[in-house]
Amino acid sequence: MSELQGRLQQLSLYFGRPDGRYGRQTEFGVRNYQMARGIQGDESGTYGPATRRALEAETH
């Protein structure tokens, strides 16, 4: 989860120190990312395959 949080930080969708937990702030960042990019195929706020592919393609 720390990698996910770091990727969300690159897009200003996660603030604070990555802690490796999928808490409220991480879920909020994922949900906002999905909405902003029009990602479908994963439940809102869930870091599934479609969200992962898009986020990994856009960040490092």
C-alpha cells in the first residue's frame, strides 16, 4: 500500500506520510483518481486491476 500511496502523492491525491494501510485517506485518493480519469471496471474506491493499470501508466 505504501507504493499506492506514493503514486497518489505524485498526483496530489494523498497527503501525509505513506503508512502502508488502506485507510480512509487512501480510499478517498483512489476514488478521486477513478472519478477524475473516468475509470470503470473497479468498484469506486477499490484499487482493482483497471485502476492499477491506469495509475501505474501515469506515475512512476
